[in-house]
Amino acid sequence: MDWYRLRVVDIKDNIIFRLMSSFERYQDIFKLSEEQLKIYFKLDEITISLLQKSKNIDIEKEIKFLEKNRVKVISLKDKDYPVGLKNISHPPVFLYYRGDINLAKENTIGVVGTRQASSYGKRACEKITSELVNSKVVTVSGLASGIDTICHKTTLEKNGKTIAVVGSGLDIIYPRENRKYWEEIGEKGLIISEYPLGTEPLAYNFPMRNRIIVGLSRGILVVESKERGGSLITASLALDEGRDVFAIPGDINSPVSIGTNNLIKDSKAKLVTCGEDILDEFGWKKIDKEETILGLSDDEAKIYNSLVREKNLDELVIITGIKPKTLLAILMNMEINGYISSVSGGKYIRKAR
């Protein structure tokens, strides 16, 4: 981890990248004279002084400090550095992480969307995320509010694997309400950042972290997006890097569907309505998982099986033959137990499981 000496002395990342691209080992830098470094790499006196200073860094002390904070670091030169990320146009020179870095080698799909998700967007994200996770796809997202959180939460509930790419140091949890998922992903999945410990979640960091989501993903799914927003930046980066982009069609009257509908209309994204659409695109095997509704009464099972699509109370009365008063009590109990959700318009839908 000798290359990490350059980060410790605060040499700029673009200079570290140039040096890494030109030298096999950190020690090889010093085979050149200061004059040669100035001529060939356009380094100034301050940077050359920092280079010399880096030789005296106690690198073991720096690594132990990270380990004390349950954080590991790898460089662009490391064999475990994710290959897909290494091949984007501006890969991070260092990655800080907690969890299993090898998850980046699995079948991965990035899931992005608005922070102000509609009830439709939330259900769509739960549905497709569940279907992908059932077939052992690793989800990648940014742990922001809205669609990101729903993706990570659904993956964890399905006992799947998820990667969270964050815009701060791994010791600064943002947003704070996601502390539970932050910790759980670090234990069961992978949480990753290009930013050193102590880095605040500045607005500039988030568009930058989007390229990492793209680099770690075989394709990007946009669930909901306004006409302008971070999700569309991620989709644009994905297209630039040769990744497939998928979008869920939305309500033409909804402001949070304008972005996704435009992606589809402009042929920048492939329309998807289920996880199988994405699996088929990459030739990934679909793993059929039998729906488990053990513990439901006959009436509950009848209701559950009828809610593949949204239905209101009157429709459920006709389909199930259950009296309205009894039906309402059963619906309330099923919602409390997480089998169904009530949605706008007095309708119900079963939750992805």
C-alpha cells in the first residue's frame, strides 16, 4: 500500500493518477531526478517536496488508523480493485470501504431515482429490486433518501447483497436517518467511498460519486426522475461509459416521471416493467422462487393472491366474497404484518416479498 503515501501527504488525485499510469511501483518514481519529474510530469516544487516527504510516512500507522475505524483502502494498482470501475474514464485512485469488495465481481445493477419518490415509484422499485435479488443480482445505489433507500432496504429484507456508494467519509453518516442501513450494509454487503475519513457530504461530492455507481454496475435502472436531476446525470454517465440504461415508464402527469419517460422517448433507455427484462438483456439466469405465504388464513391468501394489481374495497368484495366489515379488518391486519400496502385512491396492492 505504498501508493497510499501520496494521499497521506495530500498530493492531488490527478497527479497521483498520472504517476500510477506511468510507474509500476511507487518506489520507481524516485528513479527519476527532480529535474526529470519537472520536465516529464510538469510537477512544481511544492509537489516534488511532498513526494520526498511521502517516503518518510509511517504507512503502517495510517493503515492501523483506518482499521481502527473498520475501514480498508485499496488503490487503482490493487488486484482487488473492481475491474469495471478501473475501466471508466476517471476512476478513483483510492477506494475506502467496509464489507466484501468481491461483491463488485458479481452481476450488478445500479438503481437510481428521485429523493421524492411517489407511491408508484416506491412499489415499482420494491418489485423490480425483489425480482433482481431473487436471481442473485447485487444492487448498487447511493444510500440517499427516496429510491436509493428503497433499493437498499428491499435488498436487505430479501437477504440479498447490496453496494452503497456514498458522498462522504465512511465515518460521517449521511443522511443520518439511514444509520441503520449504513451499518447493516457495511456488515452484510459493501459500503464504499472515494473520500477520506472526515470528509463532509458536500453537494459537489454526489455528482462525482455517481460515476462510481456506474463503474460498479453492468447497467443502470432509473426508477423515477424529474426533468432534471442526479439520476439523469447518472444515466448520461452510464451511456458515456457504454453501460445499458433501463427506465420504468411513469404517469405522464407526474413531475417525477418526466425524466424516465423522456429517457425512453429519446431512445436513451430501454423500457422495463419487471426484473426479468433486465435479466434477459444480459443473459442472466432467472431463478424461480416460489411465493411463500405460509401462515396466512384462507381468506388472507385469497386476498393476497388477488392483489397482483391494485384493487379497491368494492373489487375485493366481489372477488373474495368476504363481507366489507370483515374484509376491512383482514386488510388492516395484513398491512400491519407487511403483506399488503394501502395506496392512493383507497386501493390496496400486495408487497413484494
